[in-house]
Amino acid sequence: MISLIEDLYPICRSIMGPGTRSTLDRIASEIPITREGVASGTQVLDWIVPDEWEVRDAYIAREGSDERLVDFRASNLHVVSHSVAVDAVVDRDELDEHLHSLPDRPDAVPYRTSYYSPTWGFCVSHDQRAALPAGDYHVVIDSTLAPGRLEWGELLIPGEIDREMLITTHICHPSLVNDNLSGIAALVEVGRWLASVNRRYSYRLLFLPGTIGSISWLAQATSIQRIDHGLVITGLGDPSGFTYKRSRRGHRDIDRIAAEVLRHVEGSRVVDFSPYGYDERQFCSPGFDLPVGRLTRGVHGEYPEYHTSADDFDFFSGHQLDTAVDLLVDVVDAVEANRTYRNTSPYGEVQLGRRGLYRSTGGAIDSQAVEMAYLWVLNASDGTTDLCDIAHQSGLRPAVISEAVRRLVEADLLEIA
Amino acid sequence: MISLIEDLYPICRSIMGPGTRSTLDRIASEIPITREGVASGTQVLDWIVPDEWEVRDAYIAREGSDERLVDFRASNLHVVSHSVAVDAVVDRDELDEHLHSLPDRPDAVPYRTSYYSPTWGFCVSHDQRAALPAGDYHVVIDSTLAPGRLEWGELLIPGEIDREMLITTHICHPSLVNDNLSGIAALVEVGRWLASVNRRYSYRLLFLPGTIGSISWLAQATSIQRIDHGLVITGLGDPSGFTYKRSRRGHRDIDRIAAEVLRHVEGSRVVDFSPYGYDERQFCSPGFDLPVGRLTRGVHGEYPEYHTSADDFDFFSGHQLDTAVDLLVDVVDAVEANRTYRNTSPYGEVQLGRRGLYRSTGGAIDSQAVEMAYLWVLNASDGTTDLCDIAHQSGLRPAVISEAVRRLVEADLLEIA
Amino acid sequence: MISLIEDLYPICRSIMGPGTRSTLDRIASEIPITREGVASGTQVLDWIVPDEWEVRDAYIAREGSDERLVDFRASNLHVVSHSVAVDAVVDRDELDEHLHSLPDRPDAVPYRTSYYSPTWGFCVSHDQRAALPAGDYHVVIDSTLAPGRLEWGELLIPGEIDREMLITTHICHPSLVNDNLSGIAALVEVGRWLASVNRRYSYRLLFLPGTIGSISWLAQATSIQRIDHGLVITGLGDPSGFTYKRSRRGHRDIDRIAAEVLRHVEGSRVVDFSPYGYDERQFCSPGFDLPVGRLTRGVHGEYPEYHTSADDFDFFSGHQLDTAVDLLVDVVDAVEANRTYRNTSPYGEVQLGRRGLYRSTGGAIDSQAVEMAYLWVLNASDGTTDLCDIAHQSGLRPAVISEAVRRLVEADLLEIA
């Protein structure tokens, strides 16, 4: 995952354009995504796909000087994404109207976009902005906005049934590591793993430009009715604990599953849905109302590195990303196992001891998780409770419950309801 | 409101009689209430309207002295309300059986009544009671109990629909400022404001003698089935924060609305229904089971000035009363706006930016309440959630939600469900 | 109760055998239980009744010495229950494989059983085990395992209706006072009291060997469909506060009743059902799913004396057992009174004053429980709320509510719904 992130970091991505295209190329070198897309000008739901943006160079210099004070070649964050072309001399006051900086984080360069409102601008550190003296400046943005194509990457990994779990991440951010090269790398890794294991569900992975990408996908998708579970993933490499954001209704299976898995991961939290954030906004719009939650570590806007040049390799940790992938695997495992079971001997307790499923000496308390899991599964399984309910009632990890379920089914003590 | 309170303060009110009648006269000089009533002896639900009480004078003096030790002319609290007439010489022990005082608040004169059990009594400070020496006393209460009429004031302010919100307050207490000249003044002020604005609901205002008044009103009312919301208001000028007491079922619209409005008012609290308190007891009796909550500041019995001479102009604050009226206006506004809406473009997010409803530069977090309110209203409005639900989920003020609703309806993005 | 406990303490009980039989004899000398049972080898639900165990003597001595280092005659806990016979010389290492002790409680002898797996063993203090030197040991267990009969005691105390409350306790533990001579004594005492009072419900008391006893009872019982409420009682004489463990569904009437009664008993707690514990495991297996909760003081495994020689007369308190019986009486009283009532005058408040049910002087706050209970009962009683609901809403003791109910029914203000 680290080498993928290192390769993708320098690319100037946006919602559309050559940077986004080469990002998808690099992903395709890892897992067999297909390339889908829609042309500029296409109406997608309430939106219209904008023109493609290409930026070749950009800088600010003192009029008459060759020295680039602000230079796109040093960081693609310096140019407001989708800036129109400009080559002009402006005075300090006019320049200032086109500068973006963060007074409360004066050393960081912010990330800004203007996809739907034609303008130009530069992002600089507040310290640098404050140090720019009066006088004339030469501002150059060598960019093109022209009809093109919005593209995304899609991978369907079929399982035993055609009901789907959707996992998506956004690919439109430029040189920001946590948001969202971490999400891209995690989804690639999860995809590789999913392809290597037996699965009941089919899994659809989407690498999407944010907002307009998910809207475009939703506008053309024919598989929406097959989505039983979904996750938007992003920001998985920062130092925070995990945050799961519930889907719109708040109690869909994915919400219950994520809560039970995260209950056993220290420092995690589960928060209610809100109509602000990443692409869950679109999947959870009231017309679609899909069971799609969101998994991140830190939450956008709550950590100071968010959408700034400080979201770099120092902020990111490979270990954090690894544990995030492990967690995604746990969630998928629980999605697969979350069925409703029926105890085949429901009157009185089953004598586990004579089946070798329980210790033979009585009298001592032994709360070994797997024996407790047998008891919980057998007691709860009246055909109306699923694995999530049992995990919730027992406080045991979904993985322990599913292991107990497997062994009890093998012993003919349990059947799928 | 202050001049109304000052005019009403000296009047010796009771559940019936000349003081109550002149109180209604003074209210009628402010807003056009009608006068309704029932005669003494009338059966009203489980009760019988008692005789009217008139008290002209009352005092206690040492036998043979002219000096009034306790004098009705100094405070009408000194006589137990509905005391029968007495003109007798009694010794200190017998006198004591007719005295009421507060050992734990020795400087205050309590307020006591005996509407349904013929007796006589005086209320005094505990200090004064303790200082009365042995010996004979001349006790005089010049009062009459005779068939008359129980009266109340009623004002129906019609709106677009005939569904009603009921707002009531009690008028039977004598010289106690907070309980309940504050409630009377607030209801007059709210009535004046209601008459000046456009309203969907019709509003019925009742100025009632406590208990027997609301019972009498309920016994004859033909509009009960039209009541969608109701509030008993009283005690709105004391130093406490607001207390909303839920209606009997606890989750009626008025309960949800009051909770959302009060959530944003520091120091407020919402408490469950109990069958003890003011006239909500009658409206929330199980046969009627009306959606009527109660708004007060401090709660009866929880503040030491309650039902004593210390409930005077020092205890009361005009500023507290003003903010109570503001709060009532907010509650009424939320009652009016609490409808169910439907997003007309429910698939994906609406592009608010091109309609001028959203900022054009992306990338920065900006949780300006009104933009957030657009997102919440549009996401939630699937035809099943009302304004209260949205306020609850979003944590935004009902007034911000209703402003967002107004603008979205104007932009054809929202319709009433 | 103390003399019963003292008589039962020395007996070597097990799930079957002479000790258990003489325990039932002693109980039968107090209350008229019938004796029921099933033969060894009988299939009961998923289990098979094992052979009967008789132990006459057992000890460990150094080879060649007469001195008993571990002696069954000193404490019947020293032999693992249902040990097979042995008379052998073993070296220290082999001996150790048959010893049970508690490293974290080195002075106590544990209680261990092996009903379904033929083996032999001794229980010793960890200190003693550590002090046994290398060398050869003579181990003797003079026991018999042979076909016999599993027995229990049963007492049906008929009431006005044939709907039943089941109260059970286990009788299979040897010399442990709290677990469970306390439960046996409490059930005897409750049985004696139940027989002396008028009852609506019929009560079935069961003195059962643990697990296999309740399973055997369930396998043959014809009264299961008549059980409306049930309690497993055990461990009622230790120093802890009460613990009520909810039945499987968690909100049956017995759960609600126990919670309301215990709410007023300091130091009590109510915990959710779990499929681990005493015979509630069988009654609450998913096929039966009976409304059976469990009342204990301390919880098995949570106090260090549990299942050790330290569960002796020092650990036990007669006062704690007395208050446990009082509590059981309160629970039964609430079970009897927990009906749904209807206010016969539901419109407005009833005028309690003229019926002598309310004080005549108004104006003062007086929250005397019984007057408040009248108000709560009358307000809540719309035919859908039961005594438990009213206790819950009002925060009043079920006993106060039921007294108010009695008086209101007498005054024709309330009727059974």
C-alpha cells in the first residue's frame, strides 16, 4: 500500500482530468477495475457534469522578477482546483482577493476547489501571505477547462448471491495523503483480499471523484436495488481511533455490524448520520436511502491537518492503515456471517459436554469466550435473532460468535433459519 | 405587563367572587375576552360549584384592644380563602387551631384555602404566631358565602383552520406576583401578539379559576375534539430557568416542540407528566387525555417563596417575564411550522450552489447554520418526518429549520407532504 | 430457618443419592412436598439421567502412614462429586493430576463435580497442595456409581386461579451454606407463608438438583403452559445487596415487578439475562422461553467465597436471609396485585376531598405517598396500564400503589379492567 501511495502522491488530481485518469491507471495496475464515465455537459440527477480541467503550470512572482514566490511545481495545492487560466499583473490588493490561507494554522497551505463557479485563486500559508509586500505581482495559471469526461473505476467481485455490498472511496483529492490516498490504498487491498476468499455476497468497489462522481454513478447504476450493505471509506491512516458514521436510517444491518465490531476496538466511536461529509450524502439521499455508512479514523474538519498541506507523510502511519484494513476485513466477515439461526434442540440446554464442546469438570467459573458463545448462540437462536443481536446481547466479538456458529452447525445443533 | 400586574396585585381574588370578577374586567380592558360561567350548585363533572365568597374585613386583636395584630387590610393573604364569617372571643389555644404559619420560613405569611370544607382561619408569619402571648383574642372575619357564579375569561383567535391550540392560566390567586399575575400578564401579551400575526391554527385563551374553573370549562366545552396542542402557563417571572412538564402521554407534538425549543435555552429542563400541579391535571385526566403540557419557570413547591407573602415584587423580574413571552412566541412559531415536508428532488443532493443557496468555493468546512439546515431539511424530508424530527436530528433551532423550509419551498425544492 | 440449615449442612449432597434423599426428607418435615423422580438412564430432553453416587469414605495418606492428610470425614468438599472408586498408591506427580485447588485463594477448598465424565479427584487448599512432599501416596475413595433415581421435591399451593407462579431452588450442593442452604431455607419459609394467606395465583415450589433436575422436571411437567411468573432463588444469605436477573425476553411481568420492588431496596441491582448461571438456563431455553427470572444476593463467581469451603456459617447472615424472605413476600404481593384497572370517573379529577380521601385545606404542598398514589392510580388507570406501570411512572412502592388501589376500589372509583 505504501508504494501505491507514494506513486499517487505527486499527481495533481481533481474531479476530472489527466491526473484523475492516471490515478485510475495506477489502481488498474493493482486490481482489475473497469473504467466507466460520463461526458461533460451530461445531466446527472440534479447536476451537470462540468468541463475537464488541465493545469500545466502556475506561479506568482513580483512583477519584473523571475523568482516564483508561489509555485505550482512545488505543490499542486497552491492552485485552487478548476481555476480558469490567468496571465496578468495585479497589485497587492487585487492579488489578495485571489489568495486563500488559514489564519489559525499559519504554516499550512489549504486545499480549495471551485468546480462550478469560474474563478482563479492561489492557496498559500498565512505566514507567506502576510509577508507579501505591496507592489505589483505577475500571476500565471496555465490551465484549460474544456469538454471532456468524468471517469471512475469499478470492480464487481461476484459471490454466491447477487445481493451486493458496496464499498467506495474518493479519488479526486490532490497531494493529501490521509484524505484520500489512504482510502484508495485500503480499498485496493480489500479488493485483492475479497478476490482471494469465498464470499456469499457480491462486492462492488467504486473509486469515485467526490460528489459528482457518486451522483454520476447513481444516475446510471442498474444494481442499486441489489445493495444490502455499503461503506464509504476514507481517511484511514491518521493517528485517530475509528469513527463509524451510521447510515441515514441509523439501524441498518451495516450500522449494527459496524457497531458490534467497533465495540471491541479501543478508541472507536459510532456517530449518527448527518447530511454533511463525503459520498454517503448521495447514497443516503432520501430517494435512494441506501444502507451505506462511513468508516474513517479522524473526522473531516475535526483534525487541524484536514484539507491542508499538513496532511502529508508525517501525518500518515502505515500501521494505522494496516489496522484499518484488518477492521474492514472483520466488518466484511461479520456481514457474511450475519444470518438468523435456529437451535435444533431448543428445549432445555443441549448437553455440550458429551459432544466434546464443553469442559467436563463442573463447579468452576470459566468464561472462556467460545464456550460462552455456544451458550449465547444456542439460547438466542429461535429463528428471529441474527449474529449481530447475539453479539450485542453477549458482548462477545462477532468473530467469536461466528466461529461458535460454524462449529454448532457442524454438530447439527444449529441451522440457518 | 408591569402596569397590569400592579393593578391586579391588591385585589383579593379567589375561585369566585368580586375580586375575580374585577380581575376579569381588567383583563378585558386589554384583550377582548368573553365572560363565561356557571352558577353555584351546578354539577360539573365530579364536582359541584361552591358558593361565592366575599370578604370585607378581617382581623385579630387582643380582647379589649383596638390594635389589629393581624389585619386583612394589610394583606389579603392573612385570611384563609373562603373562610366562613366569625366574630368571637377565643383564648390563645383555640386561636392557635385557626392559625397557619410556616416553621421553616418564619418570616413569610402562607397562602391557604378551604373551598370545600367550611371553616375559618388566619395565615400569619411563624414569628408573629410565636410572639402571641396567652390571653383572649377578638377574631373577626366579615365574609359572606352565598350562591353566585363561577366565571372565567375566554378568547378564541381564529386562524386558517379550526384545529385549536389551547393556552390557559389561572386567575384565582390573591396577592402573589409570580403565581400567578405573571401568567395572566404573559397570556394577555401572547393574545395581543397572536391577534396581530397570520396563523394557521386557531388559538383559544382561557383565564380560569384553578381546578374548579378548568373542570367547569371542560364540562361545557364543545371544542375539545379540536384541540391539537395545549399549554398551561404560570409562574413565569421568577429567577429560575424554564420547566416544561410533558403531557400525560409524554410524546405529543407539543411535548416534542417544547423540548426542541427549550433545548437551546440554557438552564431549561423538561420533566415527565405527574398528576400533581396546576390545571394540566384536568386536561390530562384519562377521559380527556388532551395534548396539554405546562410551562413554568420554577416549579410549585420547589422554591421557598411558593404560596407565601414572599412571592412579591422583589421575587419577580420583568426581564424574566419578557423572555418567557419570547419563548411562548417561539413555541407558537414552531407549532405553526411543524409540518411534514417532501424533497421534490430526492435522488442525490440538490445542487444548492447553482441556486445561490450554497457557497461556491469548496474544500473548507463551514457549518453555517442555515446551509446545514438546507442539507438537513432536504435529506430528512421524505414525507414522514416533521420539523420537530429535523430539529431533533440536526440539533438546530426550530426557528432556523423553519427559515430553511420557507426558502426551500420558495425555490420549489420542497413541498408540504 | 437457621436450625434447618444447621441440620442440612453436614449432609453430602449431590445431584442424586442418599444425601439428596435425606435432604428432601428434612424439607418434607417442614412443608408437605411430594417426591418425584426419574430413573438413571432415562432420556430427559437432550440429557440422560446418570447413575446414583454414594460415597462412604475417602482420604489421602502418605504410603505406609495411617495419618489422613486429606479426609472426607472432615469435609465432604474434599472429594470431587461423583468420583469413581479408587484404592491405589500413586506418586506425587500422578496425585497432582487428581488435585483441585485455588491458587488465588490458597486457604480455601474448592467445590468440584464430574457428573458426566468418570474420573476421581480430591479438592484441597492450595497451601496444602503446595506443602505435599514428593513420595508415594495412598489414595482411597470408597464410592459406588450405580443405577438409581434422580429425585426432587414439589409443592403445589393452589390459589383462586390455576395460573401458576413457579419458585425453584437447587438442592444438589454439599456443605456450602449460602449456595444453597440459604435458598432451600428461604423457599421453605416462603412456602409456609404462601399456605397461610389468600392467593389469586397458584404457586408451585420446586426443590431440584441443579441442571439435570430442572431438565428432568421440564421433561415431564404438564403444567408448563400455566406458568405466568417464575423465580429461581439461591444465595440469599451473603452480605451483598440483591441481584435480580431478568428472564430471557427481559420485560416479562416478573421482570417488571422485580425491578419496581427492588428499586426501593438500597444496594439492589437488576441485570440482563445471560445463558449462564443456575436453573434459569433451562426454564429460559428458547423452546420453553418461560417468564422465569432469578433472585440472588451476590452473583456466582463474583464473590471469592463462591463454591469454596469459605461459603460457611461465617459468610452467611440470618438477618440477610430474613430480609430476602421479606423481599420475596413483597414480590409475591406485587405479582398478586399487578392487574389493569379502570378509573370509573375518568373525566377531570375525582373530588377526593368529599370522599374523605384527601386533605381539606389547600395551598400547601403535601406529597404524602398515599394521596399521591390516589392521584397516580386514577390518572393512569385507563384500562391499559397495570400496577407495575403506575409504580414505574410514579416512583412509588408497589405496596403503596396496591394499598391505594384497594381503597379506590372500595370507594367505587376504580374497577378491574
